[in-house]
Amino acid sequence: MKRRNFIKNSLYSSLLLSGSALNYNSCMDSEQKKITILHTNDVHSHIEPFNENHAKFPNKGGVARRSTIIESIKSSNPNTLLLDAGDIFQGTPYFNYYGGEIEFKLMSMLNYDAATIGNHDFDNGIEGLYAQLPNAKFQFISSNYDFRNTIMDSHAKTYMIFNKSGIKIGVFGLGIELKGLVNNSLYKETKYLDPIEITQEMTKILKEKEKCDLIICLSHLGHSYKDNSKKISDITLAKSTKNIDLIIGGHTHTFLDRPEIVTNIDGEKVIINQVGCFGLYLGQIDFYFDSIKNKTSNAYAIEV
């Protein structure tokens, strides 16, 4: 991807995290470290670009183009994580025929680090999800789905720690309530645990025990629900908890022209981002840490 096009598609303004300002001198700090978070959500088995006659997205998207962009970014910054916020499955004949094999194999080739589980990832049943796990060379993270008494027991982590040049990054994952959304014959004995309670538990572990410098939530809860305030969304989650730095969202296919910034219960800022669906965009958020680990960030949406 040419730099000119990258700039053209950089839709987000610079974000300053509360309590972590960098002045000009610290920006010149030789020990400054850049951590890049790349993310997708709701790709829904879209392997190839849309055709040239598509009414909305002619020639847009596709795994090959995404791969080229990812490789370019990773080559310029090895301190990069590639994450997905769920609904990998369902949406094209590739899933109908191969049952998720192609999706997991391609994500593995793109070197995804982790993904959380969306409701459509149960569309071939929990057995169908489990059957494709050998094709996934990345880790699934699910903190609020209790898979005990199911075939998925022990095959998803509640959280993961990544260390990039001495910066500890904690990642946990949240899924939407499946009851009423997915036939219970598909998810079997999977139990849904309250996302806010689980977040409080996860962030306490990641912040206090694991001493993480950056905490990311991979969320398939949905961005917001104006029509039903009882649903837990990314916005309500951010407002009701603490110690999350970034929520990477999914489920609602929301394309944010700039990240949402929400104040948590401690008065600190939380970045919420979601890049629509079908692999049309790749999200990029760069965090800059100075020598004492104060941080600032910039965010981009890259058209694929």
C-alpha cells in the first residue's frame, strides 16, 4: 500500500490518553517504543474482494489485499499484534462448503495472534467450531463463555499476555449472550457469564497481578444499543469498569469514522473501535510508550 493511500485512508485523529501525555522532548526519547494493534471484526467468510459490479463495495476487500497491508505494517514495526473480534464464520459459500477451514487457515497464514468468538462462529454448532481448531495457528480468547461440560473446554484462554520489547499487553475476550440469538442446540452447555463482572475480574488480574502496561478487550458485545439499554454494549462496558485501554469491537458491523472515547468509572479514557464488516477495513492503533511507560496513541482505518 502506497504511503499516499495510507494517509488518504487515515480517518482518525490523534488520541491522547488521560494521564499519559507525552511532551515534545519525550517524543524524542530514544527509548520510546511503538506498539501497533491491527484488528478486524465480522469478516464473515469474505475471502475474495467484492466483484467489480457490486453496488456498494466494487473491488473492495479480500484476504490477499489485507495480507499485503499487514506485511507492510509488520515489516516497519515488529512490535505489532493482529487481533480479531469474532464472527469469522458465515456469509459466503466458502463457509457453506468448507465449514470454516479456509478462514482459519488464511488467518493463520496472516499470522493472527488471537481472536475472540462471535455468535456466528457457532453456526456449525460447537462441534463444528471445535473441528476446525487444528486449522487455527492462533489462540482463541473467551473470558465470559464457560465451556466446561462442552467439547470446547480448555480450548479457549480467558486471557493472554504478549510482551513486545518489554511492554506487557494483556488481552481478554467477551462474547454476546447466545440465548435468544443462537439456537441452544448449537452452543450446548456453554454458559454466558456477565461481561461487566468478568471484566472487573480480568482487569484486576491483568493490571495488579500481571502488571500489564496495556489492556485490550476483544469484544463481540456490539458497539451500542439505543433501543434497549438493558443490553451490555462496548459503551456501557467501558463506562462501568476500569483499567481497559482499548476495546476492539464487533457484532454490530459499526464503522466508526473515528474511535469512540469513553470515560470509565475512574475518570480515565477508554478507546473503543470497530471497523465495520466483511474485511473492508483494517483497524490500526499505534501506542507510543516513553521511557517511564507513559503512553499516547494514534488510530487509523485502512481501506482494503
